[in-house]
Amino acid sequence: MVLIFVGLSYTLTLVFGGIFISNGDLTVGELVTFVTYLDMLVWPLQAIGWLYNISQRGEVSYKRIESLLAEVNEVNTNLDSNIKAENGRLEYNINNF
């Protein structure tokens, strides 16, 4: 969306700058200067938009992680169970893949 406005601003600058140059109201050097100033203005605005976008994505991601960590564990982890672990020989029966 921002790139559309940036491209539109350059297009309008070049179109109207060409009209003003052909009418003699503006020189080529003044148009180049104006485009340079436009470059200086566009980059900080894009950086601010990018920073805002990243911060919003981070906030949404944090809320998702927070809701995931707030989930209740449904697995019964009863420590009084009578299951005993037996140590034994581990056998592999892998013939092919």
C-alpha cells in the first residue's frame, strides 16, 4: 500500500515537473532537486511504517504465545502410579527402508 503511494508521488512529480519544465516555470535542476528532497522524505516514512508493522506483528505473536502457555495440561501425571521401568535389551529389526 505504501509503495503505491510512493510510486504515485514520483509519477505525479515527473508528470507535473515535465509540464512545468515545458512551460518554462521550472528548470531541470529544480526538478532533480525536488525529486532528491522527495527521496529524503520517503525513506523515513517507509521506515516508520515498517517499524509499526513489525511491532504489530510482534504484539499479535506474543498474544498467541501467551494464550498457548495459558492452556491447562489435560494429561494425568499421577506420580503415585505403580508402573516400573524395566531395563533390558533393545533390539532393532530393520531390514530395509
